[in-house]
Amino acid sequence: MSRQLLTLLTICAPLSAAAFMMPALLGHGPVDPAWAATPLEGMAGYWSGGGQVAMSSGKTERVKCAVTYKVGDAGGQIRQSMRCASQDYTINALAELQVKGEQVSGSWEEKTYSAMGQVSGRYADNKLNLNIKGANFTASMNLSLSDCKQQISITPQGLDVSRINIALAKC
């Protein structure tokens, strides 16, 4: 197991337990997306899972991920912090999104590779379909929500990565 993956698991395992137990310690049960006022509010919290990263060379790698969402303004503001690691690849990304009706805008940054861009897109039917444009790359990011699960698909152009598919759960 790579050092980066061990570090990710060491950091994320306690966070997962704390995120689940904190509401109970405060006298509330675990946050359940089914009780959220909107599907976007149900995104709040810690999500984990894994998937696959496909490189432009054709090589693929399994990846484990931890994603945290902070949601405000009844789903109108979303902060996504994503950390993923495989044997040879890491993702350390942050997205700040504003949702007004079906319109989505904001910013995106991948810290490991110093890539930044602006986000635009749509939210409808529990799906976020986003476009990210940076100085030297573009990417589409599609996110589907259902109950306690979500699927994230990222397709960049202009980077060494050609596709990232991730399945996450929080229940």
C-alpha cells in the first residue's frame, strides 16, 4: 500500500467515525439525507468510497476517496473537499459552488497539480452537470445523488488523466 494511501486512510478513518458520532454526542442522531430539506442539503457531511482513474496512456488505477461537503443557504452554497489516492496518483481538490435555481457557478482548485478553474453548469433531477475551465485544461464533472450514495465522473482534457469515476456513500 502506498504511503499516500496510508496517510489518506489514517487521516480519514478517524474523521469518518467522528462525523458519524458527533451528532449523537450532541444529542442528535446521525444526519440522514432523507431528512434534509433539499437533496443538496443532504450532501452535507463526510462521504467515502472508491473508483478508478484512467490515464491518457491507457493505464488505469483503483483509487480510494474521501469527500466532505459543507452546504449552506438551503443548498445554495456547496463546498466540496475531495481527497483521493491510488498507488501512483493523488487528487486534492476543492470546489466552491453557488446554486441558484438550476444554474451553478463557482471555482475549482486541484492543489497537488496547481490547477485552477471556473465552474459553470446546471443542477436538475438530483444531478450536477458541471464544466470546469482552467488556463491549460477543461473538464466535465457529473455528480448524481440518490439516497446515501453518489456517483462522480470527471473527464478532463489537457491533463495526464483522461477519466475519473468514483462511487461514494455516507450511510
